[in-house]
Amino acid sequence: MTLTMQPSKKIYRLDTTRWNIERLIFLIAGLLIATFTLLGFFVHPSFHYATLFVSGMLVFFALTGYCPMAIFIHSLSKNNEGTK
């Protein structure tokens, strides 16, 4: 993961030429949070607990560096031999 600082703008931008595992984590987490929020509003309020769980796992990942979703995605990839 490479963050580059553009000289004219003071923002950090992640390289988007390829899909690394961090981008997949954010994509899946965002889709899950949006889905569970909508289900909580339109189907049953208990779906908000799933939103809370996904948000809690994002915080847990940020604090500890351990992410069960990343381990799961890594185990599904074809070329995970020899990578950490």
C-alpha cells in the first residue's frame, strides 16, 4: 500500500491501479454497513446490531491490526502461497 502526496494538493491518495486486500476490506465493510442500515430501517430494527458489529470490527482492526475478514479473503485468493 503506497500513499502518495500530490504536490499541488495536500491530500493522501491510495494507489487505485490494483485491488489490494485493504481496498477489498473497505469495500465489503461499506457494503455491509449500507445494507444492514437499510434493512434496519425498512425490514426490522434488529439489523442495526449487525451494523454495530461491522463497525466494531473496523475499530478492532484499526487498534490491533488483526482482521478476520482479511484472513478469510486471503484464504480465498488463488495465489496466496508464500505470501504473508
